[in-house]
Amino acid sequence: MNNSRRNFLRQTALAGAALSLPFRNELMAMAGKKNPFGIQLWTVKEALAKDTVGVLTHLSKSGYKLIEGFEGKGGIFWGMKNTEFKKVMDDLGMSFISSHCDNTKDFERKAAEAAEIGMKYLICPYKGPQKSIDNFKKFSDEFNACGEITKKNGIRFAYHNHDYSFKAMDGIVPQDLMLQSTNPATVDFEMDMYWTVAAGVDPIAYMKKFPNRFKLVHIKDLAKTATGHESCIIGKGTIDYKSLLPQAAAQGVKYYIVEQEAYTGTTELDCAKDDAAYLKTLQW
């Protein structure tokens, strides 16, 4: 093959690659990775108390594939046995992956019941503002103990933040302290992106500061009000989830959980449906 022929083929190949790259990227974006998303049942707590199976059916039809529970009057499983609740999930094509719970009472039993039906996490949802940084040190010890219990059962333990844990006490940020003094082998964290942003913290920068510690996130949008802020339908607030979610995925987040707590002008179920509709438009 002469040089002119070789150069022609080389230039043609390079031009073809250059032309195909944007098209290939576009195709990849169109068929991009779509992680399943779930919902924290606190979002629909009033409706759920009246018609548990009916509300779960509604959530399934809205597009939710994952469920994160909380511990109410009927316990984690809404008055059902753990296996009965799992059957409801199975029938609806959903997975009950995690639940917020009181980790200071009957935790061994809760961990065993969660593990029996294939749940992945039990999560401490709230500790509240504290008067002393020493209290957060005690929480770290508590979380480590819970992590050992969940490990024994083949599942994981996590802590869910609010804004208070980002407020420094005696020069120490409680959230930093808890991340530094808990065992990464047994304790993970669930980042509530709404509360992180409300605290003035960049969610992704913080994940990078503590790599591989955040395996779950709460997706909740923030609307500014005359008196402060409140949650709103995702996509209607100030948090750029179109940008945040792919970055969170790159930081090792596995589970994406919708939560909404304010329902101005609409119902819990309508909000849940609208939240799902917006997330369906995103790729991450």
C-alpha cells in the first residue's frame, strides 16, 4: 500500500471517529444509565395510614420501584408480619430496601426481621440538636454497636442527616465527627440532600471529603419561603438534581429515595406522582 493510500485511509478513519463521537455520546445519553428510584413512606404517611395497600399500589403505578419505610404505630411493616409486607411488595413489583427506625429499642429483632425479607438497611433517622459535642461521640459508639448487629444479620446500618449535624460545636462539625468515628465496614450514611443544602454545604464536595460513606440519598427539593424554606415537588425548587444525581452516582451512591414533607395546594399522593414524573425525565 502506497503512502497516499495509507494517509487517505488514516484521515478517513479519524474523520469518521470524530463525526461518530458526538452521535455515540448522544446515543449513550439517550440510553443512559437509569437507576431505579424509591420513596420514603413518610411522604405519604397520612394516606398510608388509611389504606396501606392502596397507597403502595398507587406508588407502584407512579413508577417507584423501591420503598423506604419508617417506624410508625404499626411498626416498620404497618401492622403486618415482615413476610406479609414483603408479599405485598413482591406482588407490586417493588423492593422494600430500607427503613428508618428507633435503633435504641429491640434492634436485634428488627435487624433479624429486616434480613429475613431481604432488606438492605436499617437507618437512624434523627437525633436532634445536642447541647454537647460529647453526645455525638456517644452516638458514634451507638451506631458502631448497631452496625455490628446488622452485620451479624447480613444487612447494613446507616444514619440520616438533618441540617443540625453540620453546625459546628466547640470547633467540631458533628457530621464530620460521626463519619470519622464510625466503622466504614459496618456503618454507612444516608445523605438528605435537602438538609445538606439547607445547611450551606455542597453535597458532592462533602461526599468527596468522605468517599464511599454515602450509599443512600434523599431527593427532596428546596423552595425558599418568606420565613425560610420548605420541601416542594422535585424540579420546582432550587436544587439542581439534573446535575447532582449523576455526580452522586459517581461517588458510589446506590439508592435514591424521594421524600417530600410540604404539600402546598396538592395532596401527598399527587406530590408523590409528580416527583416520580420529574425523576423519569432524568438520567443518572
